[in-house]
Amino acid sequence: MAEQEETGVKMDEHRFSSMRKKLLDNLEGCREIQDEEIYQNIDDLILESGMEYYIRLSDKTDLRQELFNSVRKLDILQELIDDDTVTEIMVNGTEGIYVERNGRLTLWDKCFYTRERLEDIAQQIVGKCNRIVNESVPIVDARLDNGARVNIVMPPVALNGPIITIRRFSDKPILMDQLVRWGTLTQEAVDFLEKLVRAGYNIFISGGTGSGKTTFMNALSNYIPKDERIITIEDNAELQLQGVQNLVRMEARNANAEGEKEISIRDLIRSSLRMRPDRILVGEVRGSEAIDLLQALNTGHDGSISTGHANSPQDMLSRLETMVLMGIEIPLPAVRRQIASGIDIIVHVGRMRDKTRKVLQIQEMLGYDSDRGEILTQTLYEFEEETDGCEKVNGRLQKRAELKNRQKLSRAGISLEA
């Protein structure tokens, strides 16, 4: 038996592809087929293949699951999707798969050997989101059933084959107390932000790619009173609000193959204003929808939250100006007045050199100075690093100033000193 195991060979790609094709042929035409039936078909194929060449028992178990994942789930990627420690999956065509765990990238020991198999996975992902990806529409954003965000780039744009990037979120939403334990911010800052959210301050979260903006927005939104009507608007549904009954979730839709029937973030924001929202949460502002968001913030929809890409709070203000001007031609002073009156607080988050994520600044908007033509701000909290140059970042979010605009707190009957 030992000699037999030594001569046993693991299933190669050619044999696997042959078995997968037979399995798909067997399942073709079946309606509402159950998982148990698929496994039975796989077991029969493995038994049949075992008569041609020896397959070790451990390999049979792996092969059984791999065949099932290839037709029912996301092929070899399913193992990573089910791994709670994985935060990002990057498929570089057939050249390799990189995985992020604890903020660090490593090359995975598995990969797709054929472009056809990888293209099947891409089509499967976009098909579940009612989207298309092909040579004429080579770039698409989608999401998985578990809420993971997916970006797919196909040839001819992607020169080394289909590129799939999956941002995986925790199955259980991360709450503020967990962020405090991780050192993202202090309990003092959490208590402060909780009161601002309850009082209806408009908060904008800025940060770079992978800095944790969506995670922080999720955690912050849990302080919204549960009896309010909340509308979420996103390119790809990622927010995971907990315990809210009167919740409306909306997702943008790309144009079809004919370039028609697109539903943009701008369309959704305008529609949401007719849906009697108490608060509007916009997952991310990237373009001309900024003007619609600001108009909503300036017309009584207090307590709204959104995010945007920027390297600092000041950069975020500049980007918002640019995005507004993409949507409407109005004088720059008018744009700055809209921003200054619509947004109350900017929270800037960042990813540090040791891969941890921190709240770096909390700034208050003080209004628009017409003489200088500038938006006035003050820093309420700022991250102060205690030891420069070390690989591990040690520091604390320090309080720099007191909140000046307290009208919303007063109207809500909330005191910062309590």
C-alpha cells in the first residue's frame, strides 16, 4: 500500500479540466440541482477516474471539494473567500495570486493554469450582479454574496489575462470598541463622535485606498438612532448597518451593452430626497455626484455621512471643489460656501507604515471666509506619534481644540461635558 501511495500522483490540470468538463456536461440541463446531487456526480467521476490511475485518499478529498467549488462557487478562490484572515485577493491573470493578511501581501501557492477557467469565474461573478464584462466592456465593479467588493479587468485592457481584485470584509461588522482595542482611535474620541452622530452633524470621512474608510463609516453609523429612516447609496453595496428597521439600500447600475439604462449615484441621491430620509449615507463620492450630496446636506438632511479618497482633510476639500465643478458650472466661492455650510466634521483615516489603520485627524468646519476666499477649519483631534522611525507605530489621538459649533448639540439636548 505504501508503495502504491508513493506512485500516486496528484491531479494535474489537464485531468482536472477533463473531469470538470464531464461534470458540467452531466449537469447541463438540470434545473435547481442540489449540492448533494453535484457531490454525487463528482464521487462517480472520481470513482471512474480511479480505475484509470491511482489517486491518494487525501487527494480525492481535495479534488472533490475543488471540483464542487469550480462549478458551484468560485473555484480555487473559494478557499480564500472562506478564510476570515484574508482581507484582499489579487489575481494577476494566470501568473499568480497574491493574498493580503494582516496588511501584508504574500504569493499564494495556488493559481489558475488556464485563462478559460479564470474567465469562467469572472463571468460567474458579474452574472450574479446582473452586469456584463467582455472585450467591449472590459472593466466592471461587482460584489460577492458575502458583500466583498470585486473589480475585474479583462483583455485586451489587461495584457496578462483577466485581473480580479477582491476586497473582503469581515463577516461580522467591526464596531467602535474593537477599533479602540486596535488603537485606531481613543475612547475619548469615540464618545465625542457618538454625540455628534446622535445630534445630526454631517460627517465626511477621508483617507487613501485601504485606509479603512468603509469600516469606519460602518462603525460610526451604529450610533444613528434606530428609529430613524436611513437611505444608503453605493456603487457596490458594502455597508452593513445593524439593528436599523427603516432602512433603504440602493446600488448604482452600470450601462448595458448598448450603453443605456445606467443608474448613477447622482440619480440615486436625487431620488432619495423624495423618499423622506432622516439620513443619507453615500458610500463614496468620486465625481459630479458631490454637488447633489452637498445640496442634500444644505437642505435639511442633517446627520448624513459619506466618504472620499484624499491624502489629508485639506486635500479632501480641494477634491470636493473639483468634483462639484465636474457636475455644475458655478463660481468657486459659491462651491466653497456650499462645502463649508454642508459638512460639519471631517474625519481623516490613514494606513501607517506598520499596516495599522489610525484616525489621523478630526477637523471642524468653521465656515467660509469671504475676504480670504478660504474654507476655515480647526483641528479638534490629531494623531501624535510617540516614537519616530520605528517599524511599529506608537502614538495616540490627542485633543487639540474644543468644538465651536454646538447648535445641533443644543437642539438635540446633548452636552459634550456630560
